[in-house]
Amino acid sequence: MELLDEDAAPNLYATLTQELQADDLVGQATVLTGTHIGERVLLWPNGNMSGDVTDKNLLEQISTHAEDLFKRQETRKLEISVGNEKAEVFIQVYPPSPRLIVVGAVHIAVPLVALGNTMGFRTVVVDARSAFATPERFPHADEIIVKWPAEALESLHLDEGSYVAVLSHDPKFDVPALQVAVQSKARYVGVLASKHTYHILHEFFAGGRCARGIAGKSAHADRNQKNWDLVAQKGLHFRSWQR
């Protein structure tokens, strides 16, 4: 935890405006009751803070609660003990705009992109095959990127508002793309793939070569093998079929 600028209160609005314009994940805590009523602090996921909250204990508790709220992307009013009194603190989290990135311009991607668009997501279709990734097939897509998926995902700078669905059904596209996606800040990563890809992914993720876990199941996996554990706070959601 680091308080960036104790004299930043007059500039909080300007700083918050800049963060929102940049579409970054940011939060603001406002003390509603108690001795420190009216004091505010801006919060970032890396633990940095900027504001005029003067009580160190109060700041530490705000930081602890904010860490959980950032993960959930939730806004909440909390009651925090400060010395002999209790203070109500309102922590508002401003998440990035949601993006749905669909890897693979396959037939099931068409309704998924349309649904994402209807639900308010900025929709992006990624595929190296220009014959499939066309505006005619994806009239609801906000952006179509004709590149190798791993390269495209790197350039998209996946953030906490990114939801990635890997659907190409081809290991040469899926596996490199997933290696990028699961090690990014993306809020959700899912894949629909064949049994063959399932085993490739099992070797990569369950083999400890990625810090982020994998969750899900294959109906055709060894019956003696339990579903892969979700070994990180966010995991890869996997479904497969026989081929």
C-alpha cells in the first residue's frame, strides 16, 4: 500500500476523470460518518492510493476491502472500526468497459457475438482466416481482426473488462491464444475444443507451466481423474467433445 499524494484532494476529480477516460479499473472510497466524514481516497488494483484520508488504520482497512471489491468488480458500503468509533465507508469501483473477444470466426461465434453486442459488450472477432472473419458473417461485431490469435490478443492488451471465448477448434490457433489469455488480466477465459486440444491444454496448465489454473471437465477424461483443480483465483473454463 502506498499513499501517492496526501495533498491530492483538490485534484481527485481530475485524476478520476483521467482514469475513467483511459477506461482503467479504479475505485474511490468516501467516508460517510465519523470523525473522518467527507475524506476521500482514490484506489488502484496495485494498492496505490491518492487522497486526503489521514488515519493510517482507516486507510489500511479501506485498502484491504478494496482489494476484494476490485476482484469482484463490486461497489459496497462498509462499516469500519476506527479506534473507539465506527465509520461508514462507501467504496465505488469503476470497472473497464466490457469487451467480448471471440477467437475463431466459426458458425457458433455468430450468435455469440450478436448476443454480446445486445448485452452491451464491445465485441471483437479474431481469426487468421480472412475467408471466415468478414463483416458479412459478423455484422454485429465492433471490430474484426484478421491475425494469428495469439498476436491479436497481445495487441489488444487484455484488461479486467476483457472476456475471452476461444472457439476455433484448432490447436494451432487455440493453444497459443490461451497461453496469452490466461496469463493476462482478462476477467474470464473460456474454451470450447476437441478432446485432442483438451489433452494438450491439460499438459500445459496442469503441468505447472502456467500460474493461472484451469477449471472444467471433459466427458471423455479418465474416470479416475478428478476435474482439474482451480488453482488460482481465476481459471480457464473448459468444455470439450469427442472427435
